[in-house]
Amino acid sequence: MKLTLRVWRQRNADAPGAMSTYDVDGISSDMSFLEMLDVLNEQLILSGEDPVAFDHDCREGICGACSLVINGDAHGPERTTTCQLHMRSFRDGDTIDIEPWRAAAFPVIKDLVVDRSAFDRIIQAGGYVTAPTGSAPEAHATPVPKADADFAFEHAECIGCGACVAACPNGAAMLFTSAKVNHLNVLPQGAPERETRVLDMVAQMDAEGFGGCTLTGECATACPKGIPLVSITGMNKEWLRAARRVAKR
């Protein structure tokens, strides 16, 4: 395939950015989107130009490092991570716009790379358990109802890629935060911090400058792991419950 790529180029966080146009040829439909960018970068390096900076790591849809807005969609036209998006989703002769995540809390570092450390600080605020676990316990030592286990596993699938923030018209991080809150709060190991966890993580989310949630649902649509929108309403209930109990003390 021969493609025209319109790529966001920005030297650093303080420099102005702009879309630059490149032509790439010989792209196989079996290539992943990141492999196509590798071809572009090889072409740029051979011509003495600066390669396009973009985030990647495992390239298996697990780590959440890859983060591109492709033709206006977080991760592109398929519900998957950018690294698992293949070029068969495009046609010969297509023009593809490639941009970084757009959110005030995700400042651009260079080109397509953004700083997502705001997510790390939300996790640090309460996304952990303090109960001593020691070695792996016997599987049935702490009974967990199947519905709760399924709920926890569903939310633990979040890979923290940030597509929910990039897709949200408000730049909200409620889906990410709710996934991290809910998958711990529903389990007995997470019970000791149940109240402080949701209050502290939501407070940190607000402090990072993410937008307010209006439940438009774009976050859940873009999520490559299928975290449901009801995760947010579940966290809202947890927050109200915790706030009321703290107010009574």
C-alpha cells in the first residue's frame, strides 16, 4: 500500500507543533500500525531527518504504552490498542492523520509522546492494599463471591493507556480512576482502605486537571479492554458512601 501520513511534530513541550506530511510506500496489510511507523522512521533516518517519537513497549496490547489518535479516534478505527491495529484496516491511497493524546493533564513531551505520569500519581494516592499478603495464600482461604471476583477481574483489565481521556470531549479520567478503585474495593483485601481509597484517588484526579465527567460514553467506546461505563456510576456510589461516613465522624 501507498499511504500519505499527516503526523503531529513537536520538538518539545514548549515548542509550537504542526502537522507534517510524509508519503510511505510498500506497506503490507499484515503490518501493525507501529510497524508502519517504523518504516516511516527508517525512511526519515536514511534521509537525515529526525524520526517521529512515539510511545511503545510490549506491542502485544498489554502494557498500555502505545497512545495515538488516528484519524480522530483514540487507537484508531478498531477497538484495540494501537500496536494491535493492523494496516488491513486502511486502504491503498489513504491519508492518515496521526496525533498524540489531547488532554491538559497529558502534556506533549515530543511529537506523539505525552506525559501520562498523572495516572501514576492517581494510583499512588490509593490504588494499593496495605493488608500483609506474604506468600501466595491457599486459593480458598478467603472466599470471594463469583460475582465480585468477575467484577474485580473486569476492572483489573484496565492497562492505563489513557484512551478514555483522549476520547472524552471533556478530557476526563473517570473511567481509568473508577477501574482502579472498583477492582480493589470489591475484594476483601481492599476493604481496609475502601473509603480513603476512593476519596483520595478522586481528589488526586481532580488535582491533576482532568475534566469533569458528563457520562457521554466516549471513554467506554474507546477503551481497548472494554471497561464498562457503569464503572463510573459504581465509583460515584462508593465516593458518596465514603463522603457521608467521613462527614459523620
